[in-house]
Amino acid sequence: MNLEKIRNFCIIAHIDHGKSTLADRLLEITWTIEKRDMKHGQMLDTMELEQERWITIKLQPVRMNWKGYELNIIDTPGHVDFQYEVSRSLASVEGALLVVDAAQGIEAQTLSNVYMAIENDLDIIPVINKIDLPAADVEKVTEEIVNLIWCSKEEIIPISAKTGQNVEAVLEAVIKRIDSPRVYSDKNPENDELKALVFDSQYDSYRWVVSYVKVFQWEIKKWDICHFLNTDKKIEALDVGHFSPSYVSDDKIELGSVGYVVTWLKTIQDAKVWDTLWKPANVSWPKAKPEEAKAIEGFWEAKPFIYAGIFAMDSSEYPLLKDAIEKLVLNDSALTVESSVSPALWHWYRCWFLGLLHLDIVKERLLREFGMDVIMTAPQVTYRVNILWDKLSEYSRLEAKLIENQKWQKVTQIMISNPEDLPEQGRYLSIEEPIAKVEIITPQAYVWNLMQLSQERRWIFKNQQFIDSDRVMITYELPMNELIWDFYDEIKSLSSGYASLNYEFLTFREDDLVKLEVLIADEKVDALAFICHRDQARTLWWKICKNLKETIPKALFAIKIQAVVWAQVVARENISALRKDVTAKLYGWDISRKKKLLQKQAKGKKKMKQFWKVSLPSEAFVNLLKK
């Protein structure tokens, strides 16, 4: 198809503003899917979890045909945790539909998505949705959009995606106001070098890895031999086609179009989402030089800073957990896992996530898709540690980067996710924690409450800006360790549900951080160790020691629970021993007989304490992780 007849665009909005509902109406109007074939709402949300929670987790492309034009649409998630999905979509299209709820107005994630769309130089079409609601205030939201993207009021399209009111105007605007695909060169036989951007990859049980691509140069035909430039993998395109929204096989994917390629690779890591699919021009494969090819620019790799441990409820279920996680990783490119072993909790996995919702989704998918009810530790963040270069040999297994500090001493930086990898006190210069830029949009009446909450979380106030006469956007710099626990819930509670939150990683910053460990009967429990601010250490671990005392069952000997900062015990609780009354059968005997029996019992308990080990039951671990 001619490039002038192709339009590629995506839908961006805050969560629950009607992206997927609008996509359904577009599919209906273009007869891509007939209304009788819609078994449920939000047809592009194919996962059961997406349909149940009414959220979009994975981006989903689909091709529509309207008045002789090929329209490739990508439905994107709206939650801040899946912002990486949005960035991949924006890099693959030329336009974006900005959807804003007529009753709620511009939210925090709306601003973030608009800024990314502007950075990618996209044509933005503003759309006001849900105009049929009684609480809709179209005039007010129109003013907000005009002030945000500096457009005219006539450019804003008011619609109701639920009823289909004025949705056809959106399709007309897409054709008129979004440019044809941006490509590297026209389809010229003299330059038939293929370059296609991989913006997503999925694992299919029958086709293995299927890559979603947008062609920037030449075209992809079935049986073409191609190369992934970043992973250095050679593949043969066993099948190519487009989405409608299921897979529809074609002979080729045209220049400027969006489609899929069946790679026949076995792991999704071999077809990474920011990679470039390349085929040499006019030469056979042995003569090609992939190292000389230039990859398509515009993508960035997701760097998850939140991690947590995953345990099986029963240690005997570890093989089942291992199989479930390996299969889950195939369909989640943002999930990173690492196996580990703990003396107290046996085999477990340390996993990295994009955010708390991502963590919750992974746990829910393990239960629904694989029947694995698992235990997850409290989420933590990744820290950066500065070590002198001559000490690096002791930590050579950790990734390091050589820098020069202000004193011209050679210093290396290592990333610490596992607190056990933190060097001993005195062997490092400083610890730096990740800082997030946090934007909160709230009604003016709740500003004071939210500022007090942020102050308790070691905030740095940066800016305050009025969006309209009633709503304010407050910008902070906040440690991510303070953000990932219950900050979002507290914001919703203090603002009666009206505030919205958006955050993004900003930088690493040095602070007074310490490593806290738990000793149960003088043995460390690796899964309960983490890094926190020194001011929080004593208060936090008094609570944890008391919680462990209540949940760990008694043994035949006394058990001590200690919270330790380096070599200093900051909190301690004792669990008394179960004691059999060995003198119950004695009556009227000499006191020396009683003492002899008690001494014999004490010697037995002492010997038992030396050889027995305390096992932390899964019930105790679950209770400890409850807020």
C-alpha cells in the first residue's frame, strides 16, 4: 500500500479514562470486529486479569481499514508502572489520541504521556471522553487541554466511547491530522536493506517467540533471513502478517506498516523489545556484516529498581515454582529473576519489577495461570555503593563502573540489590539511594495534608503549579524506598480519592543508610535483611521483632530474636522455652532430688540448642509481611 494511505497511531491517557473502550468503538465502526463477535468489553485486553480488573497491562496493536486507508492502532496501558509499554508504542507511531475524562480532567499520568509524545514529535489529537456522564464538565476540561498543549478549542473532539457518539470524527481526524509513516527511505530496489523496529515480543505455545515490528526500510517477506542487531541472533521469518486483532498471515509486511514476525526463537530475551530486525541489501548472508549495520534509535531499556523475593508455600513445591516462573518470564520482558538459597527458607527467587502493580500482577498470574500460591517479601529498591578501586577485587562478581571523585581517588560504583552483597562497614565510601520525581495533582483543599505526608517521607519540595482555579500540581523529589510501601494508598486516603500520582526515576543520591539484619537463634535470615535510613532502623525493627515473637512457635529451648545494624543489636525479643514439669511426680522428697532433675533438664536443653535449628514457618513469614 502507498505510504500516503497508512496511518500509525496510539491511544494515551490516564488509567480508567476510556482508552480500551474507545478502541472497541473504532473496531466496530471500521468493521474490523462485528458487534456480535464481541464476547466482552475491551476486546484488546486479551488477558483474563485485564478483563477482570478493567485495566490494560500489555500494549496491543490492531489494523483497521477505513475509506481506503490502513490504520494501525496501538492500545497502551495507563498505569504509571507500565510507562515503559507506552514509550515503546510512542516510538513506533506518528500520532497519538490524547483521551481525557470529561468528569475528572487532566491527571498526573496524562501529563507524563503528553510530554513523552511531544519528545517523540508526534501529532497529538485531543479527545474528551465520557461527555454523556452527568458529572461531565466539557468546558472546564477543554480549557485544561488548551493550556496544556496550546491547541485551539476546535481541534478538541468531544465523544462518548461507551455510546459511540461522535467517534467517527476521531477517525476522520486521524486521516487528516496525522502524518504518513516516517521511514528511512522510499521503497527503492537499489536500497533493499531491511530495518524494522521490534516494539514488543510475545511467547506463543505453538509459534514460540513472535515479534511485533514496525518497518522503517524496505519490507519483510515470508522466509526472509534476518538478524537481530543487539542480541546477534539470526532467524528465518517463518510467518509474517498483521493483527486483526488476532494473527492474520500475509505474504509480506509493507514499508511503514505494523505487523508480526514468527521468529522460531525459544526465549523472549533473544528478541528484545528495543532491537532492530535487519536484512542486508543485495548480498547473500555469508557476505553480510551485521556489526556494521546501524540500529534504529529511539528506544531505551527498562531499568526496574523494585525487587522482592518469591517463595513457595511449601518447600516441596519449589520445582513447580521454578517451572512457573520460567514460563512467565517468556511473556514478560520487564520481569527479571535470579534464583537464591536461604538456610532458613530454602530455595527462592529474587525478582525485579517495574512497580508495585507489576509485582501484584505477577503474583496474580502465578496463581491463575500456574496454580502457584506464593509468598512475596516486602518490596525493596536497588542501591548504588561507592567503593575504592583497589577494593574491587573482593567484589569482582558485581557490575562496576570506574569514575573519578572530587579528590581524584579512583572509585568504582556497584549496584546492590541483595543486601547481603553490601560490603562490610569501612570497606565502602558511601551508599546512594534512587530518587524519584513525584508529581501529585490534587484539589487545593487537600494540599496541606499531602505536604505533611511527604515531609514524613524525607521529601524535597520542588514546585507547585495551579492547573485551574481548584486543582494544584505539586512536584517533589522523594526516595523510592519511601514511595513503594504505602505512599499511594496514603495519598488516596488523605485526598478522599481525588489525588493522582505519577513518578519517574530521577537520580541516585547519597544519604545515611544502614543494613538491617534479623538473627533468629543467632542465624541470619537473608530474606528479612534490607537497607533503610538510620533514623528509621530502631523503630522499624522493634515492630518486626515483636511480630516475629508472636508468630514463631515455641520450641523446647529459648529462642532469641535480634535486629542488628552491623555489629550493634538495636532490638531484641525472647521466646521462652516449652518446659515440662519434671518434678511433678515428686512429692515429699528431698530438695536435692528436685535440683538434680532440673539440672539434668537444663543440660538437655543446652545440648538441644547447640544442634537444633529454628525453622521459620511459612505462616510466620506471611504474617510478618502483612502491613
